[in-house]
Amino acid sequence: MIFETSARVSGIDRTNEGRAVLAAAFVLLGCVAAGCGAQGDADDPAATGAVVTATSGAISRANGDEPALSRGGGDPRPPIEVIPVQLVSDLVADGLMHFSIYDATTVGVRIDVTNVGNAPAVGTGGHVVVINSIWGAKLYQYAGGTANPAANTLNPGEHGYLLTFLPNGMLKPCHSYPVNIDFDRSMQAGPIDPFANDQSTSATQCLSWTSPIDGNNFMTVGPPLAGSSLARAISSVDIVRSDGRRCSACHYQNAPGVRYQPPVPQNSTQAIGPYQSINGYSWAQVGGWADQFLQRPTDDTGTVPGAKPSALKNLMQTWIDGDRNLGNAVYGSMPIATGSFSAN
Ligand code: HEC
């Protein structure tokens, strides 16, 4: 509540605002001891908000609603000390970000964050730094978040994201980039510096050989690729072509007319790994089967012999750009955040 107020007072220096909240908290302590009523600096909206918030809780206890506070009548124990709760909204980057195509020149980027404070964070128009440039960003909660109304608010303890828009090509999959999640200090507030932990690195989505393919690691996901993986497609476990054929329909041991002949009987399934040598090449090596796959013509009708569907070629390129080129080591097992992407 108070930080919705604070967020609206955007002109106030954040440090002073923090002091105002602290000051209000100490005023309250004195009041509880002395039994006085609420006081506040009427000129300072933040301070007023703090006192009002605190009044409804702590002062009513001083009036005797709370049994622990009304010990008396010979109870030898010392009076209970009321420690006021200091409200802070504090966003921390989760270390993951995810981008997907927004329009011809722009990608929408979700930078995953958690509110580790105890008050809602509100971000209707903040700024983030990605690598070394500053971009407008808004805060969103993921599906299942409890902020209501949800607009640009993230409740304490919950995961959400900062949505920004960057030039297409600025980020690559499976790479880590420096980010500052609240450059102009407008989305967090509170007495203990919530901005100290705003600079960190976040890694983009990563498609490994075995990652289940979904909207978190592949931009143009849809049937039949969704839920499959490179491993399952290339091992002919799943049918990922619109013509209904497994890879092993045409690529099998000693198959005629193709150079890629994995050790699998026609139309069967056989696990194929990225470093496995097949007729002198692996999928992972530079110039290997992944690169040769990309050199085939593109066709989505399933009628051009030797052509490959565009979605499969995009998938292969995504793997090459990230996991393959990074040696399949650093990010291979990194967890991928889930959640819905909204570009508004
Ligand atoms: C309908 C038959 C057919 C299916 C199904 C098929 N391919 Fe091919 N593929 C071909 C043909 C034909 C070529 C071109 C062969 C040539 O000219 O060397 C080719 C070329 C390739 C190449 C380049 C190396 C080569 O042999 O020329 C790779 C790698 C490849 N396909 C992988 C796959 C994978 C992976 C799948 C399954 C997702 C798949 N193909 C499904 C027919 C097919």
C-alpha cells in the first residue's frame, strides 16, 4: 500500500523517502510506549502513508486488542517491545531472461525478477540497462501472481519480469549479459537500500540437445515441434515434419541417395547424440550435420525432395548459436523459467 503511494511520488529523492519511512517508524515506536495517537508530517505524502499504515496495526494493539501488549496486573515479565515492520519492495534479477520476436526490427525481452522485499513493487515506467544501453521497462507478474489489480505490480516473494524491447540481434540465445534492473530507481522503495542488488547478469534462453522445446527456448514454437526436442526429432522418436515422416524414413543405415546415414533401420528409432560420428561427421562439429542440414533448401509443403522445413532449420540455428557454439557445457543444464510472455 505505502509503496503504491511512494511510486506515485516519483519526484521524491529515494534516499529521503527511505528516511521518511524510517522516521515514521521511530515516531510510532515512541507512540506505542507513550500511548499517544498517530502523528505524521502532513507535507510528506510518503511519511503520512507510513504512519497511517502503521496506525491501523500497531496502535490498535496498544489499545489493548493484543493480549501480549496489555500485560499488567503483576505480570513480572518486561513489556513487549514492538518492532515496527519496515516496508521495502526489492527486486532482484533471477539470472534469466528470454527474448522473442516482437516485430521486424524488435524483440520483446523478459528479464525475470523476484520481489524479495515485503511490500509490492510497482513498475509502470522504469528503465533497465542491458549491456550498456538504457531502455524503458515495465514490471509484470507471471500467471498465478497475486497482485490485484495486477497492472505493473509484483507482490512480495513472487516471480515476475521486466518487459523491455530491444533491437533484433542485440541478444543471442544462450549468452549472459550484464543488466541493471531499475536504473532510474523508480520501481522499488524502502529503508534498506533496495537498489544495491540491481546490477547482475542474466542469461538468455538456451536450447540444448535434449531441452524440451517450448516458448522459453525457441521463438517460433508450435506443433509439431512443441514438447519435442532436437534429440527426440533426430533420433526419429517424434515426427516433426508436416509430411508425417520420421527422419529415418529417408536417413537410415545404407540408405540410397543421402550422405547422412545414421545406424538405424528404416522408419525405426535410435538414440543419436550430438557428438556421435556418422559417416565421418557429428551433428555438433563445425561443418557437421547441423551445418549441412542448414544448407538444404527450405520447404514447408513436404514436396521438395531434400528440402527441410523452416521451423526445423530455425531450431537447428538456435542450437548452433547457443549451446553448440558454447561447447554444450556451461548452459546445458540451466533451468529455463516458465511463464507467459505478453508484449503490452
Ligand atoms: C522424405 C525424405 C527425407 C526425410 C523424411 C528427411 N530427409 Fe534429410 N534429406 C533428404 C534428402 C533427399 C537429402 C539430400 C540428399 C543429398 O542430396 O545429399 C537430405 C539431406 C539431409 C541432410 C544433409 C546431408 C545429406 O544427406 O545430404 C541432413 C543432415 C538431413 N537431411 C537430416 C534430416 C533429418 C534430421 C531429418 C528428420 C528431421 C530428415 N533429414 C528427414 C531426405 C529426407
